[in-house]
Amino acid sequence: EMPSSKRHRLFWFCSLAFKAAVLIQRWYRRYVARLEMRRRCTWTIFQSIEYACEQDQIKLHNFFSYLMDNFTPSSSKERDFISRMFISGESFKEAELEKYCDYESLEVPDSYTGPRLSFPLLPDHATALLEAFKQKQQLHARYVLNLLHETRKHLKQLPNISHVSTCYSEEVTVCGDLHGQLDDLFLIFYKNGLPSPSKSYVFNGDFVDRGKQSLEILIILFTFLLIYPKEVHLNRGNHEDHMVNLRYGFLVGLMTMSRLHGKKILKMIQNVFCWLPLATLIDQKVLVIHGGVSDTTDLDMLEKIQRNKFISVLRGKKRKESNRNVEIKEINGESQAEPDSAGNEITSSLPSQPRPTQAPSMTNRVEFSRWVRQTVQEQIEWCRKLVDISDSEEEELTCSSLVSLTDLDGPCWTRQEEWKQVSDILWSDPMPQEGCRENTVRGGGCYFGPDVTGKILEKYNLQFLIRSHECKQEGYEFCHNRKVLTIFSASNYYEIGSNRGAYVKLGPDLVPHFVQYQANKTAHTLTMTQRISRVEESAFRALREKLFAHTSALISAFKLYDKDNTGKITLSNWATAVESVLHLGLPWRMLRPQLVRSTADGMLEYKSWLDDLAMEQRSQEHIQSSLLEVIYRNRSNLETIFRIIDRDHSGLISFEEFHQTWKLFSSHMNIELTDDGINDLVRSIDFNKDGNIDFNEFLEAFRHHIQCLVCKARRTASNLTAEHNHSSRGAMAFVINFLG
């Protein structure tokens, strides 16, 4: 038996060890909680900035759409130029597109050591491409164009909603956004195996943008699509859109990679994008779409619309009110000839509605079917002329566009209704609340609640939805009672260590099995603390740039709380003012310690704080802070505007492109510009006098004009330059005012 003294000491040691364990546990839990809080704050910063950028792109698109809808060209040449400037993804007739994509005329030099393709493609071609891209080789433009041509032909035969069955393969693998990150695709194939008759894949959109190897990803996916058309399925994402590509890097990367043939490749890719299917249905039970659904989502409509009409989902065709009134009168059968103010009859140039020939007997169904097709085609041609829609490519009878006799009595949807269907499935996000509301954070699509998901599942007898579109820390995430699964396959999306990538495998039981990964080797060597610190540092650096870019607006907001002009405000008022300017929805009070030094009296000297931000961002040229602020705030918008004006994507703006665009801006301002005035302005921007404007000259022009505005504010109005120069630069001021 143990002596009492020993028992006492043992009890004391056990009690001490227990207390130590409890203290360690409490400390560790607090430590982990703090790390988790830092991680969530960092994630919120990245996501808020990303979505704000998407919203800016949509606003910029709407800005140009408004200008063009309210622009009255003075000549047919001007009308054609303006109409093409913003429709770089325009369609061609079949013969024109094949002539444009004349890949056979491109010679492959003997010095070319990269992969070679011959059609029909074989599995060896795919493995050769994978090896070549691992070695940083490029595919010759001839083979790229040939591949795109064959891909387009194949996609045109596919329905809007692809159907996949697990009966013909062991499992179906669904991958989310790749965003030009080729290493993630390599890792998926390494871990899961290459596509094959027993290994089906669904790639759920957003193959391009942001990453540096978007074209390589497209080439690999299109190659496997042609080799295994029944096993590889591609959905369209919101980044398979020309207007989105203008901002997020794919267009620039493509033109840099293939300067000689980049325009042809880009044109073909734009056309291929608009033929990508909109959704995939697995075993009639699992719906795979890129973004989400809304309370108006109608799969029957999605199956029947002409998806290739939506070259850019951001761009909906708008009509002037006067034209719309004429169209309504014509459709209602009212006379096209109306008297003018003087009582004279004005004859409209609108085409007259074709009158159908008498229908043949229903007993001869072949003859009746031919009559129906001819009548429908005549009505379509009349409607196209009526609304000023130019003939696009000749339509072929595909699975999604066949017109049968039973369709004649079916519903007829407006273009706006069809556009909303496509926009919602590409841009929408789930939310925990019930209902469906506009997605003001992204600026496109909607937020849909669990009740909306439930109704869609019940209506179409589905088990659950798979979508992508949102970066998730673990690569996947369930919501809406596990009825909505988000899968995201681009690891380290925001920063090295920011998130894992993942893909999901579905067998005949449709039970999801997830595989997570990190494609970057550095991420594997970092501890959790190091990873969070690294990502956090990157997030706050981006946030400080955002704050600096809005210096002027922040000062105005701070002064509303500084009535006595002391230069100080409370930290609480600082948080409120910052949110009122940036509208990022961030927990500013929680982020404050990382952004603002604490003070003894609980007040913030906001001027010195903004000076410190300016010191961080100031470049080596020592640009004046106010000018640098404007450039920081508007660089992405200015780059996008430059690419819109640069209609042929040459990297240079011609004098004609600049001339017509400035007339577009000035018409909205009701400023009468002379050709001499615009020519003077464009020559002053062409600093190297090569007859074109590159982006650096374009950016410098805005910086110089902002500087002139600052100087001008310090002078009297009597020192104005010549009137035509003043008017020309007024258009530039208008753009600056729009950009904010």
C-alpha cells in the first residue's frame, strides 16, 4: 500500500498536470480561433475585391452600351465602324468563317519542334500535347486553328444541355474553375487519370482568364473532347465571354503569345465559346451548371434557345425608344407611313412583312412540313431586317435548333427572357436566406435561396445541383441542406496557400467523393501559420492599394465627421466612412489594427494615415499623389477601354479608331467636335509619332490630362486653349468623370 505522503504528492502532480493540460488546451483553442478569424477576414478581403472588379466590368460594359444605343452616326462608314467596335465577337456566315480560318495556308517551318496534330485526333496526340506543354512548348498556329475549327463543328451538333450516364463508365468526374492554371489540370489527370471510355469528365466552365496558360488548357480540353466526344463534356462559364476576357487577361495573353496569327485564333475562340453547352445532366438526377439558378430558371427553355446568339452574355441588344415604337407599330400591323409636322407623308424604309403562300393540304405531310419551314424562315428574315440584326452565320439543323411541327404551338420567348436564363445560370450565387434577389455584389445574375433550389429540384426530379463560380478554401462546399455543391479546381487562386483545389467523382449511386490537392510545391512546405500570414499580407496589400486609390473620396467622407477640421476622427467613424466609400462590405473594425496604428486617445489622424498609404504606393517617378491615385483607381477600366477601342486587338489604337471613339464620347456630351480638334488631340497623344497609340501613351494621356485639370483649377478661366481643343479634351474629362 502506497504511503499517504506519496499519494499526496502523486495527487498534487496529477492535479498540476491536469491544470497545465487545460491551460494548454485553452491557449491552443484561442490560437486556432485567432488563426481562423484571420483566415476568414483575409478570404473576405480577396472575395470582396474580386467581386467589386467584376461589378466594375459590368458597369463599364453598360456605360459603353448606353453610349452606343444613344449615338446617331453621321455616315454609313461611321455607323459600321461603331457597330463593329463593340462587337468583336461578331458572327460570320459559315463560308466567311472558313475563309477567315484558312489554317491550310499556314506553313509549319522545318525548324518547328513542337507537337503536330492530324485529324481525326488520336489519344497519342493528347499525350504528346501534355508532354509538350510540360516542357513549355507551344502549339503552332496552324494546328491551333485546325483544332478550333474541328471543335466548333463538333460543338454545333451538341444540345444546350448535355446528358451523361454512369451506366457507360465507372464514374463521372466533375471539375470546377481552372482559370488558366495548367498545373491544376496536370495534377487532376495525374491523380484521377486521363479521359477514356471508362473515365468521363465534366469541366464546368471558366477555363480561361487570370492564369497565364489559358490557351493551353483550351487546347487540351478541346483535344480530349474530339477524341472522346461521349466521355468529355464542357460547360460554358461566365468567363467564356469576350467582354469578360477584355479585362481578365486571356485576350492579352493570347495576343502576346501569337502576335502573327493571334487575331484569327481569338476570333475562332470567341465563336467556339458561344457554342459551348450551357449545362450537363448526370443520370437525369444531377444538374451541373456554372453559376446557379433563379426563381425563373426554365430548363425547357434552356434546351431550346439558340445559345450561339449570346456571343457575350454581358451584351444584350438594346434599341432606341423611337425605333422601338416604330417596331411595335409595324408588328401591330399599323401603317409605316406617318405624316411629319408639315403634313407630308414619310415613307419608312422598313421592309414589308412577307405574306405566306397558301398552305398545302395536311394530307401531304412532307409538302406541308416544307411549307412550314419556308414560312418560318421568311418571318425570321423579316424580323431580322426589322430590328436591324445583320445576317449571322447560316443556321444548321442541330439537336438544339430543329423545328418540328409540334413546336409551332409551343411557347415563344423574347430575347430578354432567353438572355436572363443564360445570365442566371452563368453568374448566380447561392445565399442562405430564402428567396431570389439581384446579385448586386457581382453585378450580374442573382442570389438564390434554399427554397429556390428546392423548387427546381422538385420540378425536374433532381437530387442536387453542382456548380462552380466561387473560390472555396477547401476546394468544395455544400449549402442548402447539401442540395447545392460548389466545386472549384484552381488551387492557390488568390495567393500561394490561399485555397485547395478539388474535383468530385460520382458513381452510379451518385454519392459525391472529393479529392483535394495543392498544385504548388511551396504551399506544401508552409505551416498553417506561415500560410495564413503569407496570404494575409497579400490581401492587406491589395486592400491598401484600394484605399489609396480612393484617397480623395475618403478625405471628403472623413471631413463629414470632422466638423471642427481637427484632422482627427474616431476609429468607429473611420470604419463607417471607409465602408461608405469602398462599399466592399468588410468588417472594418476587425481589420482596423492591420490598417491603422492605434492611438492613445482613440482618435485617428487621417491625413497622416493617407500620407503613409501614398508613400507605400508612390512609384520611382515620384508622380504626384493625386495623379497616382486616379491611375491606381482606374487602371483596370482604362485597360479595358483601350482594348475595346483597339477593335482589331493589335495592341495599338489607330487614329481612325481613336477618332470614332472620341466622337462617340462627345456625342453623349452634346459637344460639337471638329475633325481638326480630334486630330490635334490624337497627335498630341502619339508621343513617339509612329501613327498609333499604345497603352502607355493612352495611360500617359490621361495622366497628363488630369494634371492639366489640376493646374487649370489654379488658373482663371481666361487661360483656356482653343475651343476645338477644349471640346476634344472635354470628352476625356467625361471619361474621367465616369471612372470616378
